[in-house]
Amino acid sequence: MELEVFYKKLIENSNPTRVKVKFSNFSGGVNKDIDENLLPFSYAVKAYNLSYKNKALNVGLGFKNLALPNSSGIGERDIIAPYTNVKVLGCWLFRYFSDFNNAQLDYYFIYCDNLKIYYNIVIGMGSPWAGFMDFTYASKPTPIVHKYNDSDCMVLACEDDYLAIWDGINDPVKIANTLNLTSLCIHYERLFASIGGKKNLVRFSDDYDLINWTETAETGGYIELVDERGKINKVISFNDYVYIIRDLGISRLSAYSSQDTFSVTNLYLSSSQIYDKTVAVCGDVVLMLCSDGLYYFTGTSAYKLDLKINDMLVKDYLNKAIACFYNGKYYLACRLDFFDDKSILCENETDYVNNALIEYDIDTETYIITRGVDICNMTPFVTDYMNKLVVCFNGEQSNKIGELTHDGTFFGTPMEKEWASPMTDLGYPDKTKIIRELHVLVKFDCKITVSTDLESKEFLFEGSLTPQRVCPNIKGKLVSLNFEGASEKFYVSNPNLVIDLIDD
């Protein structure tokens, strides 16, 4: 009551000007590159586990157990790892046309920390996992599917181990070699690969023979690149060329028929490290994370994407980041610093690697951030009858095989959500502000904190279909709003502040 009397006397003596501050939308995303006092309220200084739909704050991404179709065609079955004490390090899909069945058959594979591979039929009734023969791989293998002997085949390669090939019918064949292949791509009926060890070579197989790597002028061979762009880490087939991703640049390989027509062009020289596990072909561009931020590559030139969150990237963990392209969006799992004292989900573990997933929409050039998930592998499962992004995790959830959802929960547990506006003077640096009213539509339970540089007040809103009003009656030079939710659902729209401006 004393505060109210004080404010009343202050207003009477200072001839205040009343203004209404409207939040037009939340689509600006997070901005950590500009001083927050200069930012409009369409930006946030912190936002996670939320999405921006129809100019409102909505529930964000989530994860649940991978569910695959039953053979009856009715419903789905949850997929769990073959053993509770193994960690799932990778997952991939093998689709092939069976001449015997005259139909497309789909298998899914997982690689576990016991160094073994297991697989199962996609459409089924929960049959047991099958071991991929007695094969073991010292590190996660790289799969690729292509025709061999007129049949669809899966080829597995590993930097520390052998090649393997499987046609989906006969026993897999182990092909002993010392190639140390690390990444693979198919281009004009040859298999191209980056290699471990001496990382200045691109290896390629014989034409139409994916397992013949004999180095002759008529069969397989290698191309050596030695310049300031550094080590070769990845190869991709894109826009009718093989692109060679290196530590500090990108080279282009023209490779069509005979080896004597192969040629290399150095396209892009970077001053920052390119992280090869984040390189993904996204339609007509390639996106990649570098040590100074996210870039897109057109095939000839590279440009920086100004997401305004570079200061949040934890530099020491960028080499652990991974990415993929799915449904028109680039997904980047990485480690971010949220500059607070909170611990969300995986951040409560002492040895987490990544803690965030950035979903970047290629068309709208907007993004959302999911916090608290330690992702180690992402693979699109896209067929005629399903469309899923399959996810594997580090840490406590490493024995799960998950899929991306849009329900804001992590395996049934609601994810904590937060959006924080900048602390700003609203363009009135010489005015003291008295925050009189907050008007907002909150459809589900939510905590809203109204703050100034001097004081703050918290309000617990119960969900309602009609706008609500509270009267903070707090003063200061700077103003901010914070929205937090701990339940499964979330919806906040059209917040407005009524503020009195007082001359100093």
C-alpha cells in the first residue's frame, strides 16, 4: 500500500505520459549479437523449448519412443533397444526392392556401444532383433545404399574396420581392406570416399563395382589434394559434382566417366574450421557449421547465416556437433551457453556433450531452439508410409531410440519452457517507467515475470480463453518480460504493457 501511495504522489508531481507497448509477434528469435537495450520486443535474449506460430508462443519440439507400423496396417509399435545395458550410437534405414517378393522391403539398423549391429523389419509385429552376423565395428560405420550386381545393396564402411555389403537376402559379405573409409557418396556409378590416416586423399572405386578399389587407370584410384585448405574430412554428391569438405575450405571434383577426365577446382577458402559432421545437403544449398557460425554453400560460394546466436555456441564442443536435413529444415545438435544458472534435462548430468537442437527452416529463414537434449545421431526415416526423424542420445537416454515430435515432452516428461525479452529503455532513455498493467492471453498455466532494472514481480496465470490483466506497479529505467511454463502445453499471445513515463 505504501508503494501505491508513493507512486500516486510521484505521478501527480511529474505529469506522466502514458504509453502502451505492444508485442507484435515473437518471430525474431534469439538475438545475442546486439545490446539488448537496443532490441525491440519481437526478439528474445533467451528462448527455448517453444515455437512461434501465428504470432504467438506455442509448445515446441519433443521426443518419444520410435514407433513403427504394424504388419496389420493398424497402429504402430514402440521400438526399444535389444538390451537395456547397451547404448545406441547410430541408426539408419535400408530400403531395397526384393525380386523374390516383387516388393519394396525396409529394414532399420542400429549400432551399439558393444560394437555390434542389430536390425529388424520396419513393418512387423515386434519380432526380436537380429544380429548382423558376427560383425563388429570398432567405431560407428557409415552406410550407403546402391546397386551392385543389379541388386539394391547396403554398403558399410568404417575408418577402423572393413567394408561389408548386404543385398537383403543372402548373408552379408565382409570385405577385408585397409582403406579406412570415413565418409561415402555415390557419383556416376562410382563410390567416392574420404579416408582416415593420410587425410589428403579422396579414394574412388571402380565404375559399377562398389567393392573394387584396386588402383589402376581402368578401375579405382585416388586423388591427392595438398594446399592451405587442410585435411579432407567428408565427400558429398551435390549439383552434379563431388564436393570435398576440408578443414578450411571446399574443393569440387568433376568426375563423369573415365579417370583421365577427372578434374579438381578449389572453390572456397575459409578462415574458420568447418565441422564435417554438420555438413548437410538441403535441397539446392549445403548448410554447415563453422567455428564462427552457420554458413550456406551454393555450389560456388559460401555465405554466413546471421542467426545472431554465435555467442551462445560453446567453442570447445563444436567438433561434437552433428546435423541433418529433414522435411525442409536443417537440424543442428550442438552445445549452447544459455547464460543462466538453470539445468534443463541432460544439463543435470555431469558428462553431457550436446544440450541443444536448433531447427532452422530453410524457406522462412527462422529457427527455434530445443534445450536439454544430448543428441548423438539423427536419421530421417522417409518411406511411402511414414515420415520420421529418428534420434539417438548420449547420457541417461542412450539406450533409447527416439523420434522427433511436436508435443513439448521428452519421453512423456514436459520440457521446461522459457522466453525472455530484452531489458530495454523502450527508446526513452531519460524517462523513469512505471509498469501499470500487463494484458495477455494465456491459454495454459504459465508464470510471467515483469521486471525493471530495480525490481520485479511474478504472476502465476491459470489458463484461460480470454485475455487477462494484472497490475505490477513497479518502476525503473529498463523494462523486460519473461514467460515460463512447466506443463506439457503452452500458449501466450498478444502481451501489452501499459506504462507511465516520468521525467527524471
